[in-house]
Amino acid sequence: MESKPLNGRILVSDCLGRQEYNTQLLYFTCSSLGKSDERIYLMSDRGGSPNVIVRDMFTGQEKVLTNNTKGTLKSYVYFDGTFNQGLGKASVCLDYEREIIYYIQDDRICKADRDGNITELNVVPDGRMTAFTHVSADGMKLCVPMTDGRCLDFDPETEGSGLDRRPVYDIDGRVQQENLSSYLCVYDTASGELLYEKQVPKCWITHVQFNPADSEKIMYNHEWSSFDCGIRRIWMYDHASDEIIRIRVEGDDTLGNPAGYPRKAADWVCHEMWSDDGTTIIYHGGYADGPAMVGKYELATKKYWEIALPEDYDAYGHFTMDHRGNLVCDGYFKYPWEVKKVWENSTDNGPDPHKKDAEYICKVVPDWERGVLTWVPLCKHESDWLGQDAHPHPIYSHTGDRVFFNSRMDKKVNVYCVSARTPQEL
């Protein structure tokens, strides 16, 4: 594969014509790499409309797996997309074991294998908005989160703001005031049959993730909570018992937190993900009266571990995890002597309290019991953070030896990788 080193980074997306189109990873709640790490699945607009491609990491050969010619579908994050037309960029998820992608095209729920064989599974019901989907670890179930369409009923040209034309109104506020619902819609990946639909009132769900060890359990979120984000963000639905469970609650019993910050409703919490064995949930955020933090919750014991970050680690970022429990982060870290660049990215301000001006991809090794994070900067990603697609959203390879991430450095988004091996591991 032709590649170009860039300050420790290696360009993964095609070098030819990279100024003319955008190429990005799938959303980080799933992997973008096949099980063997031999193939990477990407979204690219090189044909004028976004499509999913698979790229052989050794030969550089590519195949387009979807046949979208209608632009981007309107959905969460892609607020200025076209209603019921186009590829749902937020909908693409990969079953990395079997290398099957799932996605929404127009109003159709589809799947495609790595040879580009497409199957239409079902149809999105009228009057609903979709978001990030997820496939179960056994490959048998697909969860498509949907919300009453009124949540995003607006004209982005006149009522939207910023680069992504997001609504100027409080979306969660509208959901609460107008009693809108979200729906956990679970489909059989072979037949396309709707297995069940769980209605969640007064909730805007955008992220769903099956428990890796038990597909009866689905973690979901309340997006952009207009109040009580510290205890409203993360939830779990247990289909076997038809029970909805709040994950983070108020309390001062947090382990591994020598600073002693209690969990409060007024905290900001985000970007939850399962551990490989499905026993714990990792998340991050910020304390209402303190610094940023990263946390862990254990389902069986209902115990929390939260590690406060240094006060000057105030740059927005994401944490994801490898198969060994190491974290990777695209934000927060800075050297004490550094003066960070000032990005003109106010168009992408969300409800989080942190600035989007981080520059580093870091391996982060947590010691949850001692409340210590070891930060190992791997490279600068230098993304401008302008819009969702330019968020680096780093992920590990399955072997854990590399980290892949997005970056917009030269007006277009590209995908890069960097070695995740520390000097001790070389």
C-alpha cells in the first residue's frame, strides 16, 4: 500500500486526489477494520455522494460497497442532509467478525458484504429520524435507533447554525415539551424481520450498543441532555426483563478518585462504550465543579471508578478502548509548556464544556484502582475539528498495535494511522 509518513502518522486513505474528496472512518462505536486487520472500511465522497468502500491494507485495492448517488440522508449530526434520500452516514456500522456492513439508504435498512452484494432488510417507518446503528457481537441482531421526526423538524437554511446547520432550538427541550419518543428497533440480520421495538418516552436516542456478551442488553443515551446530563446520559435496556436501567447516578462512593469529586446530576457525561466482556462501561465527561474525567461502571457490583484529569486538560476529546483495556484519546492532553493553536471552530460547539482545540492522539493506560492515567502521546492529529467528520475519533486495530483516526488538515478529511507501541513494547 502506498503511504506517506506525516509526523509519525501514515496516510491510509488514497494519496491520489486527496485534496478533492473526503474519506473518513465509520463512527467509533464500531470498528472500521475487519477481524484480521487486513481490510479497512471507510466512507468517501469521491464519486460526489458518500459511499462505503473497503480498502485492502496490503495491496491498496478498493471496492465500493454501496450504490448511493443521492447525497447524505438527514439524520442526527447530519442535520442539513436530505429527508428520506441519500446514505445515512451516521447509520453505517460494521460486523467486523463477518465483515458485513449495515446502513440506511433513503428509507431502506440494508446490508452489504465485502464483495458488494447488497440486501434490503426492512424499511424505516414514516415520520422518524434515525441515528447511529449497532450490530450485535454474534451478528444476529441490528439495532436502529429512531426518534419521532418532529425532533428535527426545521429548515436548516433558515433555522440552522454553524457548519453542520444544527437546529438553533434545544432539541432535547423540544422532546420533553412535546412528549416525543425514541424507539429501539431491533431487526433480524438474516431475514430483516423486526424482532421488537421498545418505545422510550421523552428521550432522544442517538447512540446504541449491544452488550458484547448478551445481546438482550442494549446501552443507549439521552443525547444533548438539556438538564441533569450527569445522570440522564447513559441507560441500558434489558429486553429479557423489559427493564430500563439508569447507569450513572448521583453519589460520593466513587473509587479511584483521590480528588473526591462526587457524581452529580449537573455533571457532563458522554461517549459511553462497553468493555469487550460486557461487564463494564467506559465513559468520559466533566465534573460540574471540577475538571474533566474518565470513568468506569461495573454492572454486577454497581461500582464506579472515575479518574479526574489535570485541570489544564480542558480540550474536548473521545476515549475508546482496545481489546486489552488500554484507552486511546484524541483530546485533553497537552504538554505543560505548550501554547495550543486557536482553531476557529465555534461553529461546532455542542453542550459539552470543553474546547475543541486538542492536537494529540494519545495512548492512555488506566490504573483504575489507584486513580492514575498514563498518557503516551503518539502523534499530532492536527485536525481542525470543524464538524463531525473532522473529529479524529481514534480506534485501535484489533491487534492493538496501531491507532487509526480522521483529520482535516488541508480542507479535506483523510484517515491516518500511527503505531501504538510504546518504547517498552518495541
